[in-house]
Amino acid sequence: MTPTLLSSLTTSAVGGPAGKFVEARTEAEIIDAVRSADAAGEQVLIISGGSNLLVSDDGFPGTVIRIASEGFTVNAEDSCGGVSVVVQAGHNWDKLVEHAVRHAWSGIEALSGIPGSTGATPVQNVGAYGSEVSQTIAAVRTWDRERNAVQTFTNSELKFGYRDSILKQATVNGSPRYVVLTVEFQLPLGRMSAPIRYAELARALNVEVGKRAYANDVRREVLRLRASKGMVWDSSDRDTYSTGSFFTNPIVSAEVADKLPETAPRYPAGQDGLVKLSAAWLIDQAGFGKGFGLDQDGVAGGRASLSTKHTLAITNRGSASAADMVAVAREVRAGVERQFGISLHPEPLLIGLGL
């Protein structure tokens, strides 16, 4: 039997063969697949949309379980409490956002266009344009592999942080202790969006930061902005063959931030005395512009490069290996550290790879 290549399951289109591949379409199938692999002592890699994984060219020697459960259930809907919707882990995230906007469920419209599955969103506390899923998640139902039992986490128990959660903290090399089964969202009812918190989006909508706009207008502008940066999947656009943002925005002390030029973007980090910086700005100012790496004499022979639309994405130009993608990442990270003394950290899970 021909092994399943992980390059066929990831948005970066790189990655070697899976030792064993299982597709799980229901909650029962997910639990059964995980329990069977654990009972056999096999390594487990969970995958769904494949947008936040970079897998070694050697592949993954254990069992790869693709979460393919779909659909959602509306548990309650009223003008006071809003709508409570329980979503299967494998359900396409952007299809959920589109449905929410069309049905006047407010709160996740600024997260339009993000690739991947709903079950992955709480793990990373996925966010964009001033919005994070932690703002609307009520609970996450999981399979706890250590206890061999279902475990439900409320929002506060998930310990959400910037691109972080207890689910991520309990994941080692792509193998989670807690396998997400369903995610419950609590969304206000209304045609208006959540307050716009991101200046670029506010300008696009012609509103002040902190004000609201029609949710369908927010979705339209977010999709436009993301597409302009190569951050909406398009099979005909090589700039979208990536893991999305490769590095997280560094969170540093005010003392470190003060050493940067005044033009360096700074954002509140949500913690006293800490400042969030722009990884894209640091990369660009360290000399790595859009398209860095396209030169055939470069670190990856032109097979992998920074996106020609945005410096934060590392892209497969058509024949890249995982090693090529990592070579670009290493060069960029080392350059930023040399220039600014700040170490960038990868956002996607690196499986069988290291920087």
C-alpha cells in the first residue's frame, strides 16, 4: 500500500510519509483511533486542516490521525444570551465564520479567512486583526489520553494566552494529551461586529478603533486584507503555500522595546511591563524583504522563500522540501537576532524538525 504523504495534507505542501494513516469522521472514530494507537504504543500526530504544521521530509513514523468530523449544533439562541453553538473539531473554520456572519451571530467576523479546522483554534488561541477565539469560546470538550476519559474545559480552565492555551502546553511534538472533540462558542446576536480593535482594519472600514461595523463588512475587508498578504489559501498562488505566519510576535520587556527605533510598532501585551512587537517589522528591518530566498543562489536555491506579499510567511515555491523551508526560517531568525538581539519563535508545530 502506498503510504500517505503529509505533503498532501498540509497547506505548505511539504512533509514525508505517515507510518500509518487514519481518517476519523466522528467523535467515536476519533476516540477509537487515538485509543488504538496508544494501546499499541505508537506515536500519534493529530492533523486536520494542516495549516499549522511543518513536517520533516522523513515523515512521521507513528500514526497520523486526520480529524474529519464536521457539523455543528445550536444549543440555544435568544436575544439575551446570544447563540450557543457546539462545533465538531474537524469543521472548516472559515465556513463556520461565514455561517455566523450570514445568520447574525457576532464576534468571530474578524477571524475570517483563517485556514484550518475549528478544533485547532483553541489550541493556539487563534487570532487576527485584534480578535482571538478566547473571546468567544465557552468550553472545549476533549479526549484526555492520560486519563482515558472525556474532559471538558471551561474558558477560564483553558488558560488562554497569546497563541497559547493549556491544550498547547500539553502537546509534545504534535502529540497532544488532550485531543479536541468539540468547541462551544457563545456569540451575541446582531448584525454589528465586535468592537474593532485593529487600526489597519478600522481604517479599511472607515471607523474609529473601538467602534463597531456591520459584521458582513468586517468579513469582506478582512478577506481582502488577508488575500493581499497571501494569507487566504489559493491553489494558483504560491504565496499561500505556507503555514501562515511562521513566527509569533515577540513579547519583550519595555526596556528591550525602548532600544528599538521609534518607528518600530509596539502593542500592549496584556501583561504589566511587557510589550508586543511586530515580527514582520523586525524581519523586514533586519534586511529580509518580501520574496527573500527567491534567488536561486540563496539558502534554499529559490525553492522556498519569504512570501512576495508579506515577510511573515515562508512559502513553498513549487518544489521545496521541509529542509528548504527551515533553512529560510533559520536565516531569518539568525538575522533578526544579530540586528536586534531578539529571538523569534515559530508559530507552527515543527514535527521532526528544529530551528
